[in-house]
Amino acid sequence: MRVLKWIIIILVALVLLFQFVAKPYLKEQTKKHSPQITESFESDQLQLEVSYSSPFKKGRVIFGELVPYDVVWRTGANEPTTFSTESDISVKGNSLAAGTYSLWTKPGRENWTVYFNSEIPDWGVTISSGGRETTRNPQYDVLVIEVPVIELQQTEESFTIDFSEEEMVYMNLYWDTTKIRVPITP
């Protein structure tokens, strides 16, 4: 009985040590390689913000290898990417209420699926999968759209999300030679 008590105490201490020491340290170390970036867009009718960690290409094949096709991706590195809007908007003709969402994508060769999810998990991938499986809960998807892939002529070294304004506002996601544009209107 005494041995079991000590085993439980040691296991609890290890869990607490991981949660309060190792996990924050690992998060800090990963931010050195994939810096946290916040991009904003503001007009009379729109106040948008996206926050993400930007990994680098480093000579790797990105889509289809590092980021597999037809598998949900946390869309960046480290914590899940978040998307915020101060007002109700339309995303590719679909309503999205004001709020903050986790942003997930499923890259494909010709189209990507983009998920706006009301749950924002702590990390975005499971440790047990070695980072291959996301922690996205599909039950909390509030909007799912599909957008076409645009092939870039020049390679983009770091994963980037920004906004552009043309006939409407676009949230652009690009890396390597792949780009997608998510249309947004008030």
C-alpha cells in the first residue's frame, strides 16, 4: 500500500512539473522558431484580427509532405490560429457572428477547406501523436467553406496570413508556392 501511495505522489508531481515548468518552457522555445504574429484590418465597417505562429520553409516540401493534403491542419505552428471580428460578417457569402474563433484548414491540391471553430484549444495538436493530430473538435465548427488554391510564382519562405482590400476584403494565407484567399464582406 505504501509503494502505491509513493507511486501516485511521484506521478502527480511529474504531471504538475510538466504542466507548470516543461510546457511553458517548450512553448517559449517553439516561438523562437515560429514567431507569433498578429495582423489586423480596419475600415469603417470591419475590424478583423488574426493571430498565428509563422513557421519557415527551411528547404522542406510544405504542402503534401510537411503539411499533408486532405488532413486538418492547425494552420501555423504552436497554438491554434485565432481569427476575431468585432462585428457580424459574411465569409464567402456565409454569416459569421462577431467573436473570436480558432481557424483550421484542410489543404488540398486544388481547394482548401477553412474551418471557423468556436472552441480555442490550448495547443492545437496532441502530444501523443507527435503533432500529427489536431485537437479541433468538429462539433464546434460554426462555419466551413472551401476556397481554390492559387499557385504562386515565387516561393514564400515563411507562413503568412494578411489582409488585402480589392472589390472586397480578403484574408490571404500563403506559404511556399501556395496561396488561398478567404473573401470577407460586412
